[in-house]
Amino acid sequence: MMTLIIGGSGSGKSAYAEDYMISISEDRKKYYIATMQIYDEEGQRKVERHRMLRGGKGFSTIEQPIDIGKAAEKMETGERTALLECISNLTANEMFSGEAPGTEEVITKKIVGGITALNRQLTHLVIVSNNVFEDGNVYDKTTMAYIRAMGRINQKLAEMADEVVEVVVGIPLVVKPKRV
């Protein structure tokens, strides 16, 4: 089963996703798949803050900034759930980790393929992503390619997901309900 949780920056989507994971995990092993690359002190502070906020919640953290499909190789066998945080970091890492930015099509295919492979190996996968189309600004060519890739990935993940929830000002709104 896969759940996509989406929202704008500061919407409360991460806190909702963690609480959601705890509610569905039962006795299964819980993994937190962290995708953020740390480049500076600000990034390090953000990672430490997130670790502190999820402390005591029973998550085992896996650092997987690229090649998301390989995250399952770092998990124990058996029934397990995972929270992937987040698609925007993963997309940026994949798109800009080489000498030249990857194309929208290549990055979308790689990320969606990796998530498909990961989802097959889990009891439940919860994915956090950003809604990147809310500010209405037009950016440089490279940034617009990133935004379009995020849009494509979010659309494909929403299509694949059993449930989609948008978090707006801390309020979860079910966009695609689970089928019973």
C-alpha cells in the first residue's frame, strides 16, 4: 500500500506523515528514509531538528539521497513500513548530482521506477512531497525544469498511490481516498 502526503512549505505535512506512520505501523518495523543532502551548517541544523522531532517514535533512519530503490537493501526482512521524506530533495539530488542536470523525463522515470521497486518490498510506503506550484513565479530554465519534473513525479505518484492526502495549514484533506 502507498500513501502520498503533499503540501506546501511549512504546511505540517511532515508532522502529519510521522503521526500517520505511527498509526498504521502496528508491530511492523518503521523506517524513515531521509533524502536530504547536507551541504552546510543550515542543512545540518535542519537534519538535527528533524531527528529530534521524531526521536522516541521508533523509526530506524536510512540515509538515501539518490537511488531510492536501493533503500530496501538497508532494511531488515519481514513486514515493514517506511516514510520517505521527501520527493523534492530526492528530485534535486538526482537532477543536479552530475556534471549536467538530468532531463525531466530521465529523472521522473528513475524516481518513479525506484519508488515502484521500493513499494513492492514494503507493507506500506508513505511518501512526503512538496506542492511546488503555489507561488506562481517563473524562474530560470533549470529551476523550471526541476519544478516540471516535480509536477510529473507528483502526478505519477498520486496515480500509483492508494491514498493521497494534502495538508493545508496543518489540516489533512483526503484528495484520493483509500478504496475498501
